[in-house]
Amino acid sequence: MRIIDRQSPNYDARPDSVAIDILVLHYTGMRTAEAALARLCDPEAKVSAHYTIDRDGRIYRHVAEELRARHAGVSYWAGVRDVNSSSIGIELVNPGHEFGYVPFADQQIGALIDLSREIFERHPIPPRRVVGHSDVAPARKIDPGELFPWMRLAEYGIGVWPQASVPLEKPPTERIADLLSRFGYGVPPEVDWPLETVIAAFQRRFRPGKIDGVVDSETVTLLAALVSSTELGSSDRR
């Protein structure tokens, strides 16, 4: 796997004793790959990621993994409020919803799988802590979006996917906030964004056919299945 260095000045030192145990996946959301690469390396933009993967599978490295890149912004995951300090960020070239969202290219996803596996060899990142930008910042972001192939990645241990389960007769809809929190999402009052926004982020990732932020039996059943499997620890094993 060939990695092209295109360094960004936008990074900080990681805090001492903070483990790198989250992987955050993004789309670039810009018209071209070159525009995205230029922005990630622009000192005035003050943003960066550790890597960018172009649609042809080329991988660009902007920030060394031991350093803190600036990709997640105001965010939260599983009690972590400074996601940048605990994570590695990967951008995937895609124009995004603003400029003509398209499916991710096969070569691009193949390169992501290879890169993620190498990252996992260096850092203890369990599948349940592989997340999208919209998972950690649902009030601000919707990337990598509903076309992102989460189910395919989960087959390689990159992220999780709900296992087939018998629908609950009476899904515990009143426990939706508790279930979301147990999976990792930030919910009020711990965070300053509406619960409906968090539900929509969950649906965008795990039930992309209907993203409405409404609690229904399918949403709760999928979430309950994920919480059950991850709390048993089955999805954290490699």
C-alpha cells in the first residue's frame, strides 16, 4: 500500500496518557480532490485529517498518527468530549450532499479497508469505536452519509453492523436515549443537541432508507441489537 505524504501544518500534540482508540471517517464535501487536499493543508483553514483517500485509491498522509489532527471539531463519543485527542481521522474524497453526493468508489473503499487494518495493528481501536463524523457531531455534520458502505466494512471488523434479530413485540421506545448513550452517542443533557438529531444520525448509518429522526420499532430494534452485541463484547474482538 503506497502512501503519499502531503503534510498539513494543522495539528497539535496529543495530551499525555490519552489512548488512540477511535477512528472517525469523513467525506471531504468539496467539488474536487485537489480542493479538499489544499484546504486540509492550508494553515488559514486550521483543519486537517491524518489521511485522505482519493476515489482511485490513492492515500495521502497529512498528519502523523502520534499527533492530534483537527478533523472532528465539537464532538462526543462514549464519554469522550475531545474526540480529536483520542482519534485518527480519515477523509474520503466525495463531493458530498452540497456538490452532488455519489456512491463511494470500490478502489477507495478497498484502500480504506487496507489502511484501517494497518492502523488497527498500531492502535487498540475496537470495531464499536469506528464511527462517522455524523455520529460524533450529529448537530453539525451528516458525513460520510447514507451511501457509505458500513455493512461491507463491518465484514472486515471495521465498525459494527446489527445482526439479524427477531423484532421486539413491544420495542422499548421510551428507552431510546438510554440505548443511544450505551452505544456511544451523546444525548441530552450531556450534550447540547436535540435527541431527534441523534436518532437521525443513527438512522443515517444503520437504517439509511428512512432518516426522519422519529422513534419507531425498527430503529429501536436495530439499536437494541447493536447494544446487546457490543456490550457482550463480541464486536470488540478481532
